[in-house]
Amino acid sequence: MHDRSAPDLGEHSLGGRPVPDIVVELAAGAEPEFVWRNQLGGLTFRIGDRFIKWNPHDNGIDLERERARLEWISRRHPAPEVLASGSDGTAQWLLTSALRGEHAVGDTWRARRPEAIGAIAAGLRAIHAINVDETVSRWAGESWVARTPPGIGLRPDIGEPVVVHGDACAPNTLISATGEWVGNVDFGDLGVGDRWADLAVASMSIDWNFGEGHQHEFFEAYGIEPDAERIRYYRRLWHLES
């Protein structure tokens, strides 16, 4: 769930659009609950204990790419299980299980900011601890974190490569009612690279979701000193690539 400081005003509304046929079909008589519309026209619905993502072919999001990564990460980390996927002439769709917990954003978690920030850090630490040698080798260069476009300066030395989430914004962390990290979602940009690609984006998202002045809490919870050079580089790269 990509996070932006200027959200799409239609993100919580279908805007008069009908529910896609495949969503109705998979709901099998149940009422699909509309959850989210991203800025590129992709839709997410909840059907009981399942979620379905629907994305038009022309919006630049590849759900087949996310399916492959979810199938890999869900065997190693708390992430949604892929139940089914497919495509038709207009769109792709991806059906997954629901994880317990809720997104670590919104009024509840702004009021309980230290718990939410701690959960975001805990989830990223767990992802970064996964054995890099088990990743699919071709993914290393497919995520934005590995690209080197001109105009943003030299890439900092990576040091120790890790598994990176690729979209480490606050809404992609799930948190229990008691304030504990329980899992992560949205792994379409999963890859291998510098942990600072995730840390730079996550700390920026802290500002968007909890107000400015709390990034130090995130770095303290993760257990690392901020690296200004890497933060600056990966934020510039994120804005170019997203």
C-alpha cells in the first residue's frame, strides 16, 4: 500500500465505478467490502477472511510479480498467503488470505505512536534478517532499490545486502490491538539491496502518518544510527521511481 503525503481523494471511494466482475464472482454471493483505491486505479476488496486486489493492465502494477514474491516470503515471514490469481482482457487480480491485525496508521495509532513505530521497526528487522541466499537471484535487480538512474549521485556502498521490503511505508505494517507487530503486506517490490532503502522510506512515512519530529524514535526502535547520506540517496531514488 504505497503511502503518499498527498493521498488520492478517491482512495476510500469507488467513485461510482461498479465492482469488477471477478470480485463479484469470487465473493460467491457475499458482499465485497471496498477497502482501498490506489492512485493508479487499482482496487482492493475484503471478502470475509480474504482480500482481492484488482489492477487494470495499463496502470504499471504487475500483480503476477507480487504473486511470485508473496508465495516466497509467506513461507519465511508473516505475510498473506496466495489463494488464487488470474487475469482477463482488462485487468489482473490476486486473492490472498487476511492476516490478523490492522494497518499501523490512523487515529488509533497516532494516539499510540510509540507502539506503532516500534511495530514498524520490528517488522523491518525481521525482513532484513531473512537469509539473502534463499532469494530468487533475478529479483536483485528488479526492484527500484537496485536501479541507478542518472542525476542522483553515486550509490553508497551497500555493505551487507539484505532482503528489502521495497515499500516500507507505515500502512504496510500490521499491528495487533495490544500494539505488537504481527506481519507485513504489499511485497510487489521485494528485492535484495541496502537496508537503508527501507529505512529511508519508512522514516519518511513516519512524518506523513504521525507528524514531524518522530523519526528518531523509529531509528532507536530499529537499533541503528541514522545515516544521512544513505537516507538522502534512497529518498531521492524512491521519488524518482515511484
